[in-house]
Amino acid sequence: RSFTDGFPDSFAVKHSNILISLSQISETVFILTIPFFLKRFGIKAVMLLSMLAWFLRFALFGIGNPEGIGLGYLILSMVVYGMAFDFFNISGSLYVETETSSKFRSSAQGLFILLTNGVGALIGGYTSGLIVDYYTNDGFRDWTTIWLGFAGYALILAVLFWLIFKYKHNPDKIG
């Protein structure tokens, strides 16, 4: 059984491409705000905002559904996606660019991409599959628990990042 079985005639199921387009529009808008946020708040705050945006996105998925007020939560999760994705990936790449000597910069960028989009994606895909399987009973997936679990994980990572990552923001250093 699929989550959409209970909502086959809902707007979100029939027009899911519109929701995906909202995520793409959000990415476009948020990528344009990165220079402002970096200059004003610094890399630690921007990266922390990205992690909190992932928390919010997953939590909104957990409480959302394809109909009624739940559709509003799904739409909000699509809007938050731009901040979650861009603020982490683009800002992280810019951090590596500015904090690494030119001698090692390309290797550092390659390592960043390998760790986030390679190793991180592999581990994340595998473990999230295990979690989804764990919360699947008789063909029914408990998506609320799954998404709220992912939200909790994102929140824990945000707190750890806030505690561990030490960086002194210098607005003049950001061009």
C-alpha cells in the first residue's frame, strides 16, 4: 500500500510536479540570498540555518498530507527546501574555497563533494532505507514517524554543529 492510496484525487497527488517546481523556485531564490546571509551572519550561522531548515522540512513532511491544512505543510516544506539545500551545499563549498590555501583548494573541494554527495549520500540512502523498512508493517509505512525521526536527527546534527564548529565571523573577509 502506498501513502497516495488514501489521497488519489488530491491536488498534491495529481499535480506533484507543481510541488517539485516550488522546490526548484525556492532554490533559485535562496541561492541569490547567500551573499547577503554570509556577509551579515557568517558561515556558521548560514550552515546552522541550513540544518534547521532540514529539520523544518522533515518535520513539515511528518505533519503534512496531500489534503486540507496538511497540503499547506507540504507546500511550506517545498519552500524551505531551497534554504536547506543551497545554504548547506553552496555555503559549504564557499567556505572550503575561502579557508583553503590555493595549493590544496581543488583537492579540498573534491573532498567536500565526495563526503557530501558521495559517502554522505551513500550512508544516508542506505540508513534511511533501513529506517523506512523498520517502520513498514504489512505494507504500510508510518511516514509520520519516519519523517519526524529524520527531523529529530537533523536537529541533533544542528545542535552538535553549533557546539563543535568554531568560527569567528569577519564580514570584511567576505567579498
